Amino acid sequence: MKLKDIIKGIDVTLTGSADVEVNDLQFDSRKVGQGSLFVAQRGTKVDGHSFIPAVIEKGAVAVVCEEMPETVDSKVTYLKVADSSYALGLMAANFYGHPSKQLKLIGITGTNGKTTTVTLLHRMFRNLGHHVGLISTIVNKIDEEEIPTGHTTPDALELNSLLRRMVNSGCQYAFMEVSSHAVVQHRISGLTFAGGIFSNITHDHLDFHKTMANYIAAKKGFFDALPKEAWALVNVDDKNGRVMVQNTQATIHTYGLQHMADFHCRILENTFNGMLLNLNGQELWCRLVGRFNAYNLTAIYAAAVLCGTPESEALRQLSVLTAAPGRFQYVNGRGITAIVDYAHTPDALQNVIGTIDDIRRPTQHLITVVGCGGDRDRTKRPEMARIAVEGSEKVVLTSDNPRSENPDAILDEMEAGLTAEQLSHVVRITDRRQAIRTACLIAREDDIVLVAGKGHEKYQEVNGVRSHFDDVEELEKELGENK
């Protein structure tokens, strides 16, 4: 593709020819080859500008930069831009032929509920007979073809490449998690969304955003950028719901359980087997459990209707949906009910424990296994421990993904949020496998064991090394009837 076509609509200062032929776009210097266009981004640890001489040696024909190098090569075209990351998104969209405009791309942002919502929307629209793409924390999908993922939102190049594959495969819809990191880092610049959903905002990612104000602003940036042809669906029960759409051009719709909304839900019955809901005056039984899932289901119903699905058909499809992997997932054995959930924020943990508390009988005890990830927001650690202790008869504090941190130092910070009396209800076991085993040994028949934090993850990362670890597998081993 000609460089002039790649930079169409982008504000650049050009040094050299725009008629050069570009084979590919790269922001990773290791992937640059003959005919590449290299985009020099300023990262948190590495500045891509320092690799400009090296990529020219490797055959790059053009370089995008925020600052011109001291020495320029007359054979290379330089494009100076205000923000390389933002420009990369626009160039990627041009390079791949704007695939987001050729299907209905629906994005969801918020602290909790993103994965469940996009996963179940993908499943519902597949059941409706559509070709559908999915971009989620767990997996990317083109219809039923799975494409592993390592980030909540892929980088701009991967994202546009994936969307192009979806379009070429005949996808009519794509449902996508939009993280706050992705908005700030411009991974979604250049994309055209047909709709956006806001679930909620609670304490998370302050290691990256530093303040809640920055975190909220990042989420809001997604809605600020929606085109006027799009729709914006927000949870009005969250105090930031209305904030999200203050400056949006999109058509605003609302959903909620507590306040008046375009799509309103009431929980009529809540059990471990499912819920009876009233959605806009229509009753339905669904297989998901808990107030937080009532919000997710209401958002899914609203999004389906806004995408043109008849209301009656959307309700029918809701009634057959089952939980996403690692989201309130059951493991039963020896008369004990174990629940695996991805709850890794204070609000998510509070929601899961609250859901269990709403359903369990007074004689059923709750034993909670919980930890906190390393190299992430440290301020939530004592709060997570406090919430677990206040809602459980017994708590086993353990490792989550310590990453590069000392696991015991993480547990020290969690325990710092507890009183001496609360600590008497806590068992501290650094090894997660042993922690799960201990919780199952503590539990009596009819009790409930909650293993929180990792959910769908099939690994544990210690000292930067990922090893296979699956909470569900560990529980199945411990609760097997032959135990």
C-alpha cells in the first residue's frame, strides 16, 4: 500500500516522499523488515525513538515519530506527528481498510461485567444465527474459532487485523471489551463503534491511572469519541452513568434496577439455580445468579434490542444463557458447593459475597479463598481482605498472581486492613494449591467455598514465570467423591 493512502486524514509533517510502497506497519522494532513503516511510540519503560537507526538498518522505508532524529536518512520518509500512538490507530485502520465500519462493532467499558456481557452477547447472537466476532479478556473469537489473547484490548495493529479477519469471514457483529488502558493508550483510535455500553466504575487500576478522576475520565473518553450514528447505553444506577455521556454525540439509552430507565429490571426471585426477573414488564427465568448478573443481563437485553433483535426473541435467548467461564462457576462434591469467580476488585468481591449471602441458609458457612495480584494497584489489598472477612465465617489469604512481587509482602499488605479480632478468622497460606485444599478441609457438608480472583485463568504467574494452575481443577480434585 502506498504511504499516502496509509496517512490519509492524519495530521503529519512529512519529510520525504509519500509515494513509497509500504509492506507492513510495525511499532515493535524486532518485527521490522524490508519495506516496513515503523511507528516510534513512547512507552512507560522504553522509548521507540531510540530504535529508529536500527529499524532503518533493517529496511524500514518510513518512520513515524513525535520528535525528528538528529540525523536523517535521505532514503527514508519521516512523518512527524503529535502523538504516535494515536496516529498508529488511524494508520492501522487505513491499512486494513477500516474493517470496523463494515460490521456493527459494540464496545463495553466499566470495572466489572465486561467479560460476561461480551461473552454472552457473542453467544446470544450466534444462537440467533449471525456470524459474530468476540474480543474479550478470556479469548478472541471469529464465530467459534478461538484466537488466544494476552490483553483486555489488543494493540491497534492486532485489533484492526482481527477485525479484518472477522469481516472477511462474514461477521455482521463484533462485541468487544474496551479497557481504560486501551482508551488512554489510543489502541481504539481509528475504530468506528456502532454502540457503547457502560457497566460501572469501582476501585481498580489506580496503579496505572493514579486517581479515580483519571480512571473515570479514561472510561468517559470512549463515549466522547462515539459517532452521532451510534448508541450509548449506560447504567443509571452507577453515579458515573450520566457522567459518561455528558459530551457524547451518540443516542443515549439507560438501564438499571434501582432507578427509572429505558430498560428496567427487577429481581423477583434469586436462588443458586437461577433468577426470576421482570424486564420491562416481562417475566423470565434465567440461569445466571446474583444482582450483578441481573445488571449484566439487562445490558445484554438492551444491547440486543438496540441492535435490532425483537424484544420477544431477546427475552427467549436470555433464558437459555449460562455463565461465562470463571464467573460464579460451580464445582460440587462431598456435599460442599464451591464457587470460582474472577472477582479481583473490592466491588466485585463484595458483589459475589453479597450474592452468596442473599441465597445461603443460616446454617451454611462461607469459606473464602482470596489474594491480590502483584505489580497492580496496592491500595485495594487491605480493602479486599476486609470485605472477605466481613462476609465470611473463615478466610484463607493466599497468592493470586504475585508476578514479580514477594507473595508474602502482598499478604502483609492485605492483613494490614484487618483488626486483631478479624485476623482470628484468617488462615494465611501462601501456596494457592494448599490454600484451596485447606478451605475444602475446613468446609463441612452443606458449606460454601468461594475461590476468588483468578476465575477463568489457567495459569499462575510467580517471579515472571507462568505455570499451569486452574482453580476449577484444584477444587474438582479436592471435592471428588473419592476423597
